[in-house]
Amino acid sequence: MLRKTWMFVGSIALLMSCLIPSAHADSLSQKQKQLSNLQNKASQTTHQITAAKAKAQSLQVSINQNKTKIAAVSSEITTERNQLVQLTKELQQLNNEITASQQKLQSDTNKLKTILRAQVEDGNVPYLDVLFNSASFSDFLSRMELLTRVASAEKSLLNQVKNLQGQLKTEQAKQQSNYAAIAAKSTQLQALQQQYLSLEHQQELSLARTNQNLSFAEKQRGILESQIKLTKNQIRQIQLATLEAEAKMKNQAYLGQAEASLKSVNVNALINYAESFVGLPYIWGGTTPNPGFDCSGFTQFVFAHFGVYIARDTWSQFAEGVPVSRNNLQPGDVVFFSTYAPGASHVGIYVGNDMMVDSEDAGLIVTPLFSDPYWASRYIGARRYIK
């Protein structure tokens, strides 16, 4: 129990202080504390669920926006790819036309040379020697005219082919430039698409984790709400049980029977055994030396060692044994206090000389009883389990 810490747990504690003026229990206080903790956890879980839902909604919006971007980029990439395919075909066609024009030029040149040879060669005399083999000056002029016409025709054809090739090469350079620009843009679009896809993957992973956390939080909230209902029911049960315990402690038949059933125990041995655990830490719910005791777990363990078996929680221990007045306290009696909840919420073993041994927030210690203002102001009674 938390020493020197006065706490009332909401309206439940106030209600119980009205219903049970003198007898509560360590268990009841623990249930109140547990209920408060559960309610806090449920509230925190509700906030977590709200935040997770908002995050999931935001992520879904981002994912949808990203999908729209991906679709737009993918469409643009498809358009660019189609243009690249068309340009590739056009470039191939231009290359084919350039090759064809070059072949045509060579073919026409060869034809002109053949015609020249057929018209002006004399036997095996090369046509370049024709001028020097003319029979007369008029023959020379005729041969010169013929060579000029042939040369002019060849030159004209050559110019035509060269012009065609120039046009084709200009168009080819333009198409290649377009191809390079579109290819570069396509590469950029593919990089952007990959970036969007990567972002989408990360967002979907984040959304999956958020939905998983949301699902877990909703299940946790359901569990907490069930535990809250259970704890409230337990508190109501403890209230009724405490009222019944007070009534039992006033029953003369019970008191006579309880007095007669007290077991003889060596009190010094019991106190020495209890004090042997001094220094152990306080452990809420603890019932053994390892890892440690809470207050009622300690008293139960000590008395059980001597064959006296009492209840586990404080309210039940308060409802057992024989009531003892403050003036009649003896070593070995069990003393009860109202600490952070109304009624019996802490218990210790009286060792005499205004001292008790108990397990509290400072650990298991021997501490003053009535000379300590804290314990003196919170003392509510004692019970005797041995004689």
C-alpha cells in the first residue's frame, strides 16, 4: 500500500464511504485503484483509436492522390513510348530512303558512264581519250558537246541526289533530336513513376500498420471495457461482503466460536519470523518472499507458517478473528488502517512497544504505530488470530 498517500477514487469511493463507515478492504482499495487505472487506460485507448482513425483516413487520401498521380504519369509514359515507337519507324524509313538515294546515285552514274562509252569510245580507247582521237575539228567539237551533255546530266543528277540526301539528313537529325528529347522525358517520367510507386508502397505499409494498431486498440478497448464492468461488479460484491463482515463481527455466537477456535502459537517465534523478512520490496499482489509481499499477502504468509490460515485480502482478514480494542493490543495481533480508500486498506502485525511490522511502499519494515501521526490518524481496529 502507498504509505502516507491519501486518495479517494472518484464517486465510487465517496459512495462507499457512506455505505461502509468503518470496514473496507485492501482488496476493495485495490479494485478501486484498478478501476481507475482501467478507466484511464480505456480513455487513452479511445484517444489512440481516434488518432489512428484520423491517420488512416489521411493516409488513404494521400494514397488515392498518389494513385491519381501514378495513373497520370503512366498515361504520359504510354504516350511517350508510342511516340518513340513512331519516331523509330520514321528514322528507319529515313535511313532507308538515304540508302536508296545513294544507291540510285551510284546506279545513275554507272548508267551515264556506260552511255558515254557506247557513244564515244572507239574500240577499247577510254572515253577520256576520245577528244584526242577526233578525226577533225568539227568531230572534236561534236565529241566535246557530247561529253559536256553527259557531264551536265551527271552533274544535275548528282545535285538532285545530294539535295535529296541533304533534306533526308536534315529530317533525320530533327527526328533524332526529337527522339532524344522524348527518350529523356520518358526516362524522367519512369523515374517519377518509380518514386510515386515507392511512396505508394510506403503509404500502404503505413496504412496497414495503422489499421493493425487500430484493430488492436479497438480489441484492447473492448477488453478494458469488459474489465471495467467486471471490476465494478467486484467492487459492489466487496461492498456487500464488507457489510456482511461488519454484521458478523457483532454476532455474539460468532465471537464466542472464534474465541474458542484461536490456536496457540509462540508469539515471539511468530514476530521473529515476520521480522526476518524486513528489507524485502513491496510488490502489489505479492504473496511470497520472492519477489516480495503486499500488506495482506505478508500477514497471510506469516500466519500460515504457524498453521494459522487466514484470508488473502485485507477486507477478508478484517472479517476474521476476534476484534481487539486499542488498549488491549498484544504482540501478534493484526492492526488495520484506512489509507487511500475508506475502510481497511492496509494491514500490519503488532510487535509490541507501539511498533508494527508491515509491507508498505518503503518495503517491509518495522515502524512506529500510534506515535506516528500518519498511522495513528488512520488506525481503524485490530483482530486477534492466535492465543
